[in-house]
Amino acid sequence: TNKDIIQASNQVQRVGDIVPNIIEMIDDLEEKQNKLDSMNSQIGDDIERLRRQIAQARSIANSIKLGVHFMPNTTLELKPPENLQSQAFNTKISTYFKTDKPNGFLLYLGNEPKPGSRTKRDDFMAIEIENGYPVLLIDVGDGPERIINSKLVDDNKWYEAIIERKGKEVTFTIREEDDQGEDQLHEKKETLAGEKTNFRLDENSRLFVGGYSDYQMPDSIKQSSFEGEMEGLKIGDSETGLWNFVDGQNNNLGALDRDRLVTKEAKNTGYRFGGNGYVVIDAKPFNFKQR
């Protein structure tokens, strides 16, 4: 019993010597944990601030109205607009272009093929110029179809290409302005074959304009580059800025504003300040707290 008492006393003594060290280690650990929590919070704030800055930069880039001058080696992949899902059944895409070349690639909107995927649907829409004529290629699930417009467009004049689709009904329009300043519409209407009507778009959808690289295009698309000018790209009712790009090569040349097909509506001219004036604007509609 005495031996056990002595042994227990020695163990209690050792525990007493260890406890202050353990308490000190716990305090140190809590301090480090607090520092780590503070760092995590700071990193989270920095990431959120960076996201806001990126969103602001993309918003500014998307608002730039300047067109792009495309060369044979120009590639341009744009950030798709956020309204892609609204284009599933009713689709509208339009852009202005000018070229003196008989062949060229204007734009492509579609899903990136997924290797090993069970589905074979890789829906897309694309506009090419072949032998001077605009060609719409479209696949909404039943295989690609070609719609050729009868208007020659390789005369170095500005034209507007317009795709309008409602289910299986597609209208491919080339709009021009004649010498009297009047609009002329060259329409080609087709009813798509097959049963499918939804233009399937998802997070893998890609948008190329004027040229592309490192992408497996459908075999039905023959052109890969464009030489000329483009501006005013719209998907649905949303402006899609040509300078809000994901990737681009040799795409640093702007294009002069088109001299035809200019809207007759008055443009917003903003304010001109002479040094003594000012403007107060209500900030409530802009909801700065969330931005």
C-alpha cells in the first residue's frame, strides 16, 4: 500500500509539472487558431473584392462599343452572356460585319464536345461566308443543317446578319442599306427537320467570333478565320462586347464605326461640364452595397 501511495504521489507530481506546459500549449494553440481564422477571413474578403473587381472590369469591357478589325490570324473567344438559357426555344443573334473576302468565319455559339459523354448532342449555331454568300449552320439535336442566304456580301460594305428562331422555324436575314438610305432585308426562311426544338446550352457553351484555336469544331463548319470588321454583336437583347473576351490572339486592332445601318434614334450624349456645373444622381437604384 505504501509503495502504491508513493507511486501515485510521484505520478501526481509529474502531472502537476506537465499541466502548466499543457495549459501554455493550449493558450498558444488558441492564439494560432485565432490568427488563422483572421487570415481566412481576410483571404475571403480579398477573394470577394477580387470577384467584384473582375465583374466591374468585365462590365466595362462589355460596354465598349468599338468594333474589331480581324486579320487571317485573329482569334477571339468571348465570354457568353448570362441570358443563354433564355435562348433555348426562341433564339435571336445578330451582328454587323464588313469584308471583301469571299470566305470567312463570322461566329459560333455552341457546347464544347464532352469526350465519353453518353449523349451525342452538341448543339451549335454558326455563320460563315462561302463564295461570297452568308451561310447559317444550325444543329439543335437532329444533326446540322445549312441555310444559305442569296445576298452577296463580299463587297466591303456593312451588313447586319440576323438569326431568328422560334422552335423549328428559322429566319436568316441579311440587312443592308441602299444608296437612298433605305433598309433592304434579304430573308431566307427554313423549317428544321427532326423533332427537337430546344437549343441546348450549358456551362460548357463557347462563343467564338472571327476565328478560333484549340477547339474541335463540328465537321460541317469549313471556315476558320475572318478578314474584315465586326461590331454590334447581340445575343437575345443583350449587347455582347467584343472586348469582353476570354481569350484572343492578334485581336488588338479596333474598327472604324460603320457608316451604314446606323440607328436613326438619338444617341445618349451625356453631360458637358464647363467648370461651374454639377449633377446629383440618386444612388439608390444602383444598390452599391451588393456591388
